Amino acid sequence: MTHRVVNIFLSVGMFVLCAVFLYQTNKLSYPSNVFPYILIIGIAILSLMVFLQNIFSKAEVIEKLEKINYKRVISIVAISFLYISSISAIGFYAVTSIYLMVMCVSLQSHETSIRMAMKIRNSFILTIIVVIIVYIVFNILLKVPTPRGFLI
């Protein structure tokens, strides 16, 4: 399969997912349904753009998908399950910081030690920024409690 065909299938799948979410969102009352509607419309528009771009693009170059690295996929799924299962025990912000850092570093290609050190530093900075933004949005602005553990 080519990237083009995969993108078409994924965009159709996203349309179906949007339809399911739209059906579920219709059960919500007015103030609660505004944000989900905005997200659904945004996802549908982006899916439509991907669909149209791949339908009308010229298939001059047939590009084959690269081989899937199953070890990497399994490790990402395992790390994600470990992340989800340890949130309530350890705490949302501590586990999220560790998870984001591990995922940022593990998803990058490994190069020389100097480049890797720079990538680890950048991943650390990105992780801190994301966790601070999530804290500000959820705890301060929205006042939504996050799961607490022994490390907060």
C-alpha cells in the first residue's frame, strides 16, 4: 500500500469516528457540548483536507510504506500502558513528566552522543513546558482535579 492509500483510509476512518462522536455529543446539554462540537468540526475539516489532498494528488511517484518496526511499536504500547496504570499510584504530573521524556527520547533517531545530549536536553525542556501548560490550564484556569499519587 502507498502513503496515499493509507491516508485515504485513515481520513475515512476519522470521518466515521467524527460521526460516532457527533452522535454521542448530541446527548450533552448546551454548555457541555460546545467544546466537543468544536473539536469534532476541526477534526472533520482536517480529515476532509487530507482526503481531498490525497484523492486529487497525482500518483506519479509510487511510494511504498517503510517496514514496520514491531519492537518499537510494542515498546511504545507497553510504555503507554505502564504510564496509564501508574498515574493514580504515583501522580499525574510526575508520571506524565517521565512518560513525555521517555517518549521524546525513544522516538528520536539515535545519532552521535553530542547530538543525543542536545536532543535529551530539548526533550527535557519540552517536557517541562508541556507539564506547566497542562497544570496552568487544568488546575488554575479550569479547576479540574488531576489524579494525585504519592508524588503529586
